[in-house]
Amino acid sequence: MRIVVLMLLAGCGSGSGGPGADSDDLACDADISVFADVDGDGFGDDGASSLVCEVPAAGFSEIGGDCNDADPALNPADADGDGTSTCDGDCNDSDAAVGIDDLDGDGFSACDGDCDDSDPLLNLLDEDGDSYSTCDGDCNDTNAERNLDDLDGDGFSTCTDDCDDNDPLLNSADLDGDGFSTCTQDCDDNDPLAYRGAYEASCEDGIDQDCDGVDNPCRDEFTIGLQDTQQGSNDYYRGHVFQATTAVDLVDWAAYLELAVLCDVDFYVHDGPSSTGPWNMIYYSMLTLPAGTGWQNSPLANVPLVPGTYYLIGVAWNCSGSYWVDYTDWSGVYPIGDFLAVYWDNSYAGYGPNYAPTDHNLNFTGAYYMQYGYW
């Protein structure tokens, strides 16, 4: 009898006394393979298997393949269905968009840290050796001088258009909102009226509005005074004739206008061999002037005047409707030369449609007198 019991126990094989053995050590068919699952992630260690009669309630799994049975986050499950598991190197098995594949072919996957695996230009390479990659925000990874460093501590880098990252006074900030920064030659970024090319409205005031390095000296100005009035409803050209006696620059001139609504006004300078021409246009510019009354300066002209040459300086407009034109026919000697004549209405030889601005169908407008400036 003792011999039979031993044979029965031997029949249980490796299951005898192991997991799943019955309490009476009775013989069983130990044909279930289990693997030790120390981390409880549902996957066991292939190197720690045994045959049992039934699967234990805990500590074992019928599924092997766990690459690290001490870490439940590492197992062969593919939770996000992207074809790879954490044991394969999937760094985020809850997001199918984050995996080990290099979708854009730049040598990096999302799990490598590729910030945009759909764009090969955005990756972890530091091609220019400036310690920044395009994933860091390097705006030019082929030029080490364009990077994210802020060497002068002004809050701007060469990647944010700092033109001199060694000088905190030069950067791309536009503090005064005038559309210019110290990097685009704004000499006073706290004054919205001061920037490179601004109109220097006042002279010798200690302010360099146009940022050319100097405060413009005051220029001489002279005015043709009001003397007479004409009324009409046609297109007008209004001008004065001078013979230059001094080699100076005609900077600009202004017409005192009373406009009911928007109107385009042309500004002209002509030269010629006599006080009656024939005239050759040497400067032209148009401004669209809003409704209102006051001085309207021409754009800066800076026309060099040649002594002995005759000049016709004026404005033209095509504002339909009735309006008043005040003009002067007064002889005098001015710093730029001898005042000779006034052209008004259609008395200007050669006046035609080319001298008429766009018709805005104004009901009322007036041109009173003009003022000239020179250097």
C-alpha cells in the first residue's frame, strides 16, 4: 500500500506540493503553465514558470512575456493599439499618436522626443552646434548666430529679431507703438512721433524726430497773403511763379484748405525757361485730405532750386460743386527768388485732366493761400 501512494504522488509531477496542489496532496493532472507575476500587471516572467493543477488567485499569470516583472508599467500589452507595447519601448501606451515609429523620417520618433513627428524640419538635431534644436525653437539651425540665447538680457534673442544681442538698448521691442524699434532705427522708442524718416514738424526743439542724428535747424518761411476772392465750380489749379535767386532746397509748401468731405489734392513743382513756361514737371505727389480746415502740407519734396530758373509751385484739385478760392496777386521779393505771377482757375497753360485729382463730389471746398519753406 505504501508503494501505491508514492506512485500516485509521483504522478502529479512538478505540481506536487507546488501552486495548485490540493490540501491532501492527492494526485492531479498538473498541465496548466503559470508564470510568476510579481508586479501584478497580468503578465508573468518567462523565466519563472511552473505547471499547476489550477491557476492561483494572485502572484501568477498564465500569460508570460513580461520584460520587467518588477515594474507594472513595463509589459507586453498594447493598450493604445499602435502595434507596440511598453516592452517594445512605447513611452505612452495610452496614446496611439505617441510611439516608437519615425513617421517623418528625420531620425526621431515621438518617444525620442520629436516635437512634431509629421514635420521633418522639427526635430532634436542641433545642426549648428548652438545647443538648440528646432524642437527647442531654434529659428535657424544652420546658423549658430541665430538662436534662443538672450546674451544682453533685454528679453529678446536673435531668434526674436534682436539685431545686436550684446547691446540691451538695441532690440525688436516697439515700446511707443509707432511701428519702429531700436533695431529699425527708432532713436527714441518712448516717443511715437520719433522714428527714422518721420516728419520733423518742429525745428531746433532739441528733438530729433526723424532720427537722422541731428535736430533740424529752423528753416525760413514766407507766406503769400490773402488779397482777393474768386468763386467758381470748376476744377482748379492754384500756383505761384518764382524766379530763383538762391540755390536752396524747396522743402515743402502748404495750402490752407477748407474741405467739406474727403478730397484728393495734387502737389506740383514745375520749372521752365520763362515766367510763362513752357513748364516741365519736376515733382508730383498726391494726398487724400480729410474734411476740415487748416494747413495741409505737401509731402517733403526737397527740390533743389537753381538760380535764374523759373518755377511754378502749386496744387490742383477736382472737387465738384461750388467753392471759394482766395488768391493773391502781389509782387515782392522772397528768399527763394522773385515772385512773378499767380496761376488760378484754368489760366495755367497746359492745365488738363492729368492735373485733376480723383473727383470725390464735394459740395464745398476752399483754398486760401500757400506757404513755402526752404533750407
